[in-house]
Amino acid sequence: MIKAKKSLGQNFLIDTRVSRRIVDAVSPCDTDVIIEIGPGTGALTELLASRSGWLAGVELDHRLAEQLERKLARFDNVSVVCQDALTVEWNQLVGRAKTQLLGRLPDVDEPRVRVVANLPYYISTAIIERLLAERALIFDMTLMLQREVAERITSGPGSREYGYLSVLVQTYCTTSELFAVPASAFKPAPKVESSVVRLKVREWPAVIASDESRFFAVVRACFAQRRKTIQNNLKAASSQMSFVSSIEEALRAAGVEPRRRAETLSLAEFAALADALYTGIM
């Protein structure tokens, strides 16, 4: 077995029961395109390939990519792409995979593109942000994450874990935490537990803000220091954010009490506040 690289945050899944449970949760069918990020030693890849129409594995480590190509040679519906998931051209990747599937199944109207990944902990947030940026191409994502990150993604207003990442993901996806995975399921064993989550891309965002980039900038500012009130966090950020309205007027127009903290606001309240700050008070 290839030795895991600590520099790449590699922890290889070795528990076949967990592998089967993940693939059963994905429940791929022969008209699905699966994009597997970080297939590693292929613990999920063979199971996914046997049940999907086409599978593209995106693996950064050339040692593992070469091993996977040999291991998966018996499959005629798999390609291994030795690239970084953060920099790979997603339109090209998905386009090639769809073309390959339609070459095998020409009667399929539009294949679903589904992402499956066991993400290195140190880069999981960056990968999630990249996947959300490419959400127009994706039907859903089944991701194994550090349990702490999974809880942040799936938590709602009022919980300790609710934060900027929660708002970002829940704006574009419905979220569910499926099951926990113990450290013993990996080699080398990480120091924390993992969880498998499903993110189903929404047809429309959960809230519609006048300007999405400003909406998320306001959310980030409100969570900058969790112990501070929304009003104080916005005041600290105001010199860089060029608000049209005063913070006090915007909070009043959005119906948000100034002494509340960010973790108590719903997505709709954040959207109303961002619009009030940047579009002016009517």
C-alpha cells in the first residue's frame, strides 16, 4: 500500500463497511456521471464505477493516480484525472465525462453530475467553496468531512456551530448529515471523527439578495467576532465596505435588533440587512 503523504492530508479509507455505506447513500445509477474528488487508493471508486454510467476520479497525487489506472483497467467507464480539484477546469471535466457517458448511452437526455469526495481536512472548506462556484454543473454532493465542519455546514440559526460557512452552503444547497465515521476507519487514523454529509443543489438560492457578493461580505463581517453584536461587527467593517445607509437605519429597516449576534440571524434576515445597507432606505 502506498504510504500516505502528511503534506496532502491523506487518510485512506480502509473500512469496507463504511465504503459500502457511503456508496449506498449516494445510490448512483447507470445514467449518472460521478466526479470523485481524491479517490486515493480506490476504496469507493470500484463500488461507484460498478453502479454509475461514467466516473471521473480527480486525484492530485500522481502515485495514486497511476495505481488507480492499473487497478481500474477492467472498467470501461472510468477516467483518472491527475489534477488538483481546486484548479481543474470543471466545465471541461464535466463536459468530457458527459460525452463519454452519452457515447455509451445515447438515449439519456441529461445525465446528473454527482460529486463524491473524502476531503482532506485542511482543504475541505476551499473545495466546498469551489464546488459551490460550479454548482450549475452539479446535482448533488456526498462528502466525507471532519465532523466539526459537517456540523458547521448543517447547523441552523441559534446553534454554536452556525456561521459564515453555514450561510454560504445553505443558501445554495439543502443539507443533511448522514452518519458519523470513526477514526479507526482510516489509515493512518486521524485525530478526529468524520461525518458524511449530502448537499443537494437548490434549483434557486434559498434567499435572493440584490447583490450576492455584497450579501456574503455582510455575512462575513457579521461573523468576524462572534462575541460582538451585529452592530459592532458592522461598525468595525464599515470603513472598508462603503455602505449606502447608516448601520442603525439598515438594522431598523431589516427588522434586526442591533444587540443580536450573527448566529441568531436567519438567511432571510441577512439578505434583508445586506439589501438595506447597500440599496438605501426607501
